[in-house]
Amino acid sequence: MIMTNKADEIHIVCTVHAQSEHRERVGMLLLELVDPARAEAGCLYYDLYHERDHLDTFVLLDGWASEAALAAHAVHPNVTRVVEQLRPLLASPLEHHHSRRMTDPA
């Protein structure tokens, strides 16, 4: 288990909108990210979801112990390879929402 300062953690929601005709390939490429990311230093979790009511939409939820861990992930060879293959198959650019845990100031 990774011990972290909760205030340093970064949690991400990444929404991926596939072109309908490429939905299956997009899903397969996204699955190629999961296990390697989970093995990266500083990865807290990395999960892929497929929206039930919008079949062309996928959601990646991932958490990182620090900015440095996230920065290393962003340039990991597996990530750059998959993203390069994904881009032409998408209906819109990847949407990333980065957040930090709210902590009690007391």
C-alpha cells in the first residue's frame, strides 16, 4: 500500500468519446492502459468504465500520489503509444478533470 499525504494526491476523471464506428477499438486501446498504469510508481488506482447509456463514452478514474507521479505517467511510453492511436478514433478531444482531496483545515 502506498502511503501518501492526502493533500498531495491528484484524482482524475478522464472522459473519452469514441466515434461510433470505432467504439470497440477505443475500448480495447483504453484497456491497454489499465494494468501498466496500475504498476507505475505512485499510482493509487486506475479504473476504466463504459457508460451504460452512452455506449460511445468511456471514463477513466485514476489517482496519483503526487504531481511527480502523474507527470511520469503522462510521458510513460505505453500512455503515449495508446493516446497516439486513440486520437484519430475520437469524436472529441480527451476531457481531463484534475482534483485534489478536500481536507479539514483544523
